[in-house]
Amino acid sequence: MHHEKPDFFAYGKKGFVFNIFASFALFFFVLGAAKAEQTKVLVAFGDSLTAGYGLSQADAFTTQLETSLKAQGLNIRVENAGVSGDTSTGGVQRLDWALGNGADFVLLELGANDALRGIEPEVTRKSLIEIIEKLKKKNIPVFLAGMKAPPNMGPDYQKEFDGIYPDLAREYDLGFYPFFLDGVAAVPSLNQDDAIHPNKEGVAVIVEKMTPSLVSFIRSH
């Protein structure tokens, strides 16, 4: 009885082609997984509230926020681009510098010092628009943290200033958190001795309240 010898060469070619195909498939799978796991950068661009005035680095807003976002399963690095005393106009001037290391998202928190100094709301609005439009041109998604004027500025000023943030969020279709100090402003136990800047516990409240909105914003982009 004649037995045909197997063509090991032909089999080898097929095996070789299969292995090449499998290797490419594995390569692209690993590449895709690596891309999915790539750390994204959120630049927190603001004033002393962002910078962490009066707090250790471990207790500052950006550090607590990064920890909170990672706890939600997001591979995010939060970069602190806060400068104490900064106004919205100052923000326009240093925006390019703040983005020097690149950014996947920007959390924009400016305007508190404008209100404390009684700067005309129209000036604040114009500066925020300039910042937002620059970021839009760079295709960087913006999450806007709103601010409210202190009561001693009077009702007319309050109405005009407070309206800036929801107006811009609607006009530019931004991620939006209406009031950065929600649940913390005017609560003595959550603020430092100056009654303006949140303490460690106050920052924790801000982060806890803001995180759900910010997570939705990041995941939608």
C-alpha cells in the first residue's frame, strides 16, 4: 500500500504565514491596548483655588482631584497650572506657557480675583472668551468651573458677573460645573483662617462634588 509522504515544506509555508498573521494581530491588539491605557493630561488652569494656596502639595486641589479621577478608573494626570492672585486677563497672557507640555483637557477656573477686585464683568467675559477660543482652536476640550461674585459687590454686579459662566458654557458647548466653591463658600470649618481659601477638608468637598461631572466630560471626549 502506497502512503503519500506529507509535504512538510508546504505545511511549513502555511504555518509561517499563519504565524506572521497571528503576530500582526497580536501587535495591533497590544498597540490598541497601550493606546487605551495611555495617560491623559488634564491641565487645571486657574488661580489660588487651583494652585492650592495655604495647603501642602498632597492636600491641594489638583492632587486630590487626580486621586479621585483615578479611583473612577480614569488614567489621568492632573497638571497644576494655577497661579495665586491671577485674573482672567492674566490667564490670557500665560495660556500658551501653561500648555507648553501639552494637554488633552483643560479645567478652566478663573474669575474669583476679578470679582474680589471689582473688575468690570464685561472684561472678565471677554478674557474668558479669548481663553476658550484659543483652546477650541487647539481642539482641546474645556471644562469650565463657574464662580460667583461676593455679596458685598451688590446685586447688579452679582447678576452680571454670575451670568458669565452659564452663558459661555452654553455658547461654546463646554463641560460645566456651575460654582467651584459649592458647599464650601462661607462654611468656616471648610475654609482657612482667611475665610476665602478652602482647607484640606474643603478641597475634599469640592473634589467629591465636581468629580461626577468631570468624569462624564472626560469620558464623552
